[in-house]
Amino acid sequence: MKARVLVTLKSGVLDPQGKAIHHALEGLGFRGVNDVRAGKLIELDVDESVDDQAIEEMCRKLLANTVIENFKIERAAL
């Protein structure tokens, strides 16, 4: 089973990577992009026995810095 963890910065946390992407898009001539926030997608291939609580614990202990980041877990069968 696949579990996807989407990690994003919390609102109000500065995002230098997002700012760099935004600046680069403007430099390439793309207009109309008001803001960019960068995040990360972590895909886990887990056994059916791994429950949502275990994945949430993985996120809190390693995959996300919960002081400045939010995370969302999505599960999908192969």
C-alpha cells in the first residue's frame, strides 16, 4: 500500500525556496504568479498492517518539523 505525506510550511513561516522559485519564474518571463510556497512529497510503500497512527507518528518524529510544518497523509492501494 502506498502512503503519501505532503509536508508544507505553516502559514507565516518564511519560505526562501518559494521566494527563489517565484523570482526565477519572473526572470523567465512568467507573469501572474502572486506567490510560491514550496513543500515536499514523501511516498511510503507500507504493509497493510501499518496503520494511520503509525504513519502519523513517523511524520511527527522524522518526516515533518511540526514546529514550522504541517503534514497531510493520503493512502492509496497499489
